[in-house]
Amino acid sequence: MEFLYFLSFISLAMVVSHAADVAPETYWKSVLPNTPMPKAFFNLLQTDKSTDVHVGVGKGGVSVHAPGTNVGVGKGGVSVQAPGTTVGVGKGGGHVSVHSPKSKPKGKCEEVYVGKGRIIVRCHDKGKGTHVEVSPFSYKYAATDDQLKDDPNVALFFLQKDLRDGNSMNLHFTETTTPSSNFLPRKVADAIPFSSEKLPELYTRFAVKPDTIESESMKKTISECEEKATEGEKRYCATSLEAMVDFSTSELGKNVNAISTDVNSKKLQKYTVKGATKLTGADQAVVCHKQKYPYAVFYCHKSTTTAAYAVGLVGEDGTEGKVVAVCHMDTGKWNPKHLAFRVLKVKPGTTPICHFLPEDHVVWVPY
């Protein structure tokens, strides 16, 4: 599978112009003062939470400082520095250098593209095709044979009857995309088109070549977001944290919790169920799935036939995890070739189907 690694410094000019705007985490606290931010969201914010970020405009340029990170626009160029990593743009923007001695993604890293308003680093696995897997959490799409063999989400589907203390399952918890696919401030995200009609413009904006894994991932995400909701479902694709907060609270009210999976092991292993608590019944949960995109986009939906659970798991290596499970009581309108049916060997509409959420997905429930 080919991966994207975006280090997106979305317009230093935007950083300055929006410095006085309400930050996503500040908006969260203003709307949801009694709701802790889940780890899944905390990890997708662009700044370090332990120390303030300072934005300054001095003679000859702009500088942004955070613990261990420096972004500067000085006379004749731009530099970005983080522990073990330096990205520099020389005088006039004509030269780009990238240094990352500590670690590099596997595969080929293409030359950094510097365009108006962005700096992007793209890396790919070698020798892989441009096939894009469909999202296992979109119920209109058939699973591919590659998904059955290689997709870690295969292990996350199970039958509701298996959600009982002492039952064991082989599970593999992963994140949907790289951590660099972060939230943009709402004003920045709203200024970027999010439409199939604008795909050529978006490819240019993010330096993505057509007919590549990147372009197909972007196309698939937007296409799924533009699909009509199924009967009894409300859906919304949030391109910012603020937009997700607004959608979820409009559906559930402001007395809500946002809960994500938290497991410290990334390997496939056997886990045993140790307690399962029902969080909510039908029509009382908004589930938000992280999508593959250059910045954080979440496909959120609310269904009248969904129940959510908080599940304790203990791995065979002793790892303890707190995991979110979502159970769908009516699957009669899902694609008969959906991944869940192929894995569990059941037919649509015959039995409730559940799945654990990956670590960067979130369920919203009232309290």
C-alpha cells in the first residue's frame, strides 16, 4: 500500500492572518467546556498543547515558534526546523532542501513542492500500484480481494453476540492516515474547495499528480462525502474540528462526550473482552470516521439503527485497551459484498454487525 506523508505548512501568510482567530481547541472549550477532548483529536491539532505558540512578524519576514519547532520566513527564504528535520527554501524560492537524519518513511520521497501557500513533502512505497481501497466504514461499497488479505480493518468486524466478557478476538488497531494529516483552522479549510468538480484544482493545490494513489484517495474521499445518505441516516463530512463540533452538537446537544479508541499496541494479536458498557442506543450517536486526505477530514453519520459501546480489552502481551465498538442493527441496505459480510460470512439484514473503531475515529454520545 502506498502512503502519503504531508508536512503541510498551509500558507505562512494564513498563519499570520489567522493568528488572532479562535484556535480549534479554544473553540472546543468554548462550546464544550465539560467535554474532554479525545486523544484522536488532540493528536491531530497542529500545535504543541503544553506551550503557547508564538507568531511574530519582524523586519524581513515571519517566524513561528513552538517547542522544538521553528518556522521562519527571513530575507530571501523560508526555513522550517524541527528535531532532526530541516526544510529550507533558498533565496527566491528556487532551491528546496530536506534533511531528516533521525527517521525517514520507507520508499521513495519526491522533491518537495513549494507552491503558493503550501510546503508539501510526499513519500511513497516503491513498487506499489495506484489501487485505492474503499473505506470499510462506507456501507455502499464492495470489498476488494486485497482488503481481505491486507486491510487491518478486516479484524475489527465481529458479530454482536461475540461482545461478551471472556471472549477472545484477533485484532489489529491502526490509524487511518499519517499523523501529519492534521486539522486546519475552519477559516482555512472553508477557503479550500471540497468538491468533485474542483478536483483538478485541488490536485494542483496539493501538488498531487493525476492517476496516482494520492489523487485516487482524494477522489474517493470526496465521492463518499457527496453520496446521498441512506434511509434513516444523516451524514456530514467535516473539514475542520469546529465544523465537526457544530454538526455533532446540532444532532445531540451540547451535553456530549467524544470518545476514541486508545490501545498502546499496534500489532495483530489476540485480545480478550473485559467489560462492555453500552454508551447509547439507536439515534443517539454520531460516529466520525477519519478519511484519507491531505488534511483532516471526517465522515460523520448518525443512524437510527446504531448502538455504541465502550469495551475493555486485554491483549495476550498484557496490553490493556479502552476501545469503542459500534453495532449496526439493520444491515439490510448494505452492499451484499461489503467487507463485513465477506469476513463474517453472513448475509445483509440477518444479524447485527459490529466493528471496533480505529484509533483516529470518534463516537459522539450524549451524557
